[in-house]
Amino acid sequence: MATIIGGLTTSHIPAVGNAIARGLKDDDYWKPFFDGYPPIHAWLEKHKPDVAINIYNDHGLGFFLDQMPTFAIGAAHEYINEDEGWGIPVLPPFPGDAKLSWHIIEGMVEDEFDITSCQELAVDHGFTVPMQLFWPGLGDNPDMPRAIPISANTVQHPIPTLKRALDFGKSLGRAIRSYPEDIKVVVLGTGGLSHQLDGERAGFINKEFDQMCMEKIVTAPEELTKISRHELVRQAGAQGTEFLMWMMMRGALGDKVRPLHQNYHIPVSNTGAGTMMLECIE
Ligand code: DHB
Ligand code: FE
């Protein structure tokens, strides 16, 4: 049967993609951020997951305001990347696992989650930057797993509640664990933490709230479901709603997790950047 070995979180700031492309990881500005990743690389090298479920929020590349699925799952053999205008080099396609995708979709629809299945999906920086951060070199990295993108709407209100995100993750976890093949799966929650890119509060970061989220997501994720969506925007900024992805990831891990590593650095571009590694306890 498939095993979920753990979960990883990271911000997916496009400027990080540019820093990687330009070899700036050791610059004074970037080093405190990139220093958060080597312990995760070592863990991934040791456990070598076969598949990464990459939970992210599309920002207008795969979907736009005219057609906005609340929850979408990739069901393709590969996922292309395209130019979003951030100046990041376009990356080669990411191999998928359509068989596992359909198993997850079957299981979750049976579980009464109404999901949009995508046999074609272009993946944006929300997906690609975390793949680059966790598996440097991507296709040249022998350990890069097959990937399945899952996108939730954080762009156009109404967005899902934090409770729905956690419940989605729980259902996702059940679907993955019922897959009959002996594969190892890691679940990524990308985005966040607090940031607001536009409007009067552009540049808004809330360190206290971010740190509370990083603590509670380990020990008491159910408590976080009491935060309303409006409160989330107030506390984390308009784009801080990306914390929904972290909650989806957390739900999939089950009750018992061991926090192995974390890093928090502000600001990275306009964002409070949180990185976490949680291991599932059998
Ligand atoms: C930034 C952060 C994001 O999550 C994003 O999608 C785009 C930009 C930023 O801080 O620059
Ligand atoms: Fe984002």
C-alpha cells in the first residue's frame, strides 16, 4: 500500500525562481532563506519519495477568473510550465502519475469532495518554485519524484474555509493510503505565509500570526479551523490566504507528526517565508 512519509511547506515566491536561475543562493539577501533547505534535501535523499503531491494555488496560468475551480487535481502524464511574466526561465515538463491521480479522484469523489479533474494543466510558480527548492536541478536530480498538482482557489472569493481545507487533506490522505501500490508519497503545501501584494496594505507581514500558525499546524491544526476567512485576510494579508495549502497538506498527514525542521525569514520579497518539514509517525 502507499505510505505518506511526511509533509513539506515552503513559500513559492517567483523571485526565488529568479535567484535560483541567477545563482544568487549565497548572496547576503538570499542565504537566510536558502539555508532552510539542506536538512530537507538530506531527508528527501534518505527517503526518496516516489511521488510528490504538490498542493498549491494557481495564480492565473492554469485557470483564470472566468473559470475557477475551488479544488482541482491534475490527472495528466506530465505538466507543462509556461511564461507567467515574472522573468523566470520556463522549465521542462514535470512527469506526473495519472494512475495515482485517478485513484485519488475516485476516492475523494466517493468521499463527497467534488473535484475538477485536469487532464491538461499548465503549472505556475506556485508549483514549480517549490519543486526547484526541494529537488535542486529538477530533471537532472535522480531523486526528483513524479508530481501531482492539486490547486485550490485562493484568488477569487469565495475561497474555501480553513476547515474545508483541513478536511480536504484528510480525505486526500485516505485516498492516497488506499492506493494498492507500495510507493512512498510526500505532500507539499506551498505558499504563504503572511503577505499582501497590492492595495493599501501592500507589503503587510504579520510575524506573530505566522509563528502561531507554524506552531499550531503541528500540534493543534483543528484550532486553526476556527479562524474565519475574513480574519485570515485581516491577520495574514490578502495573499496570506495561501495558508489554506498548508492546512490541506496537514490534513493528509494524519494525527501524529514529528516536526523535524523549520525556518522562518522575513521579508523575502514581500512575504513572510515559512519552511517546515513534518514526518508522519506510523
Ligand atoms: C510573491 C509571493 C507570492 O506568493 C506570489 O504568488 C507572488 C509574489 C512575493 O512576495 O513577491
Ligand atoms: Fe502566491
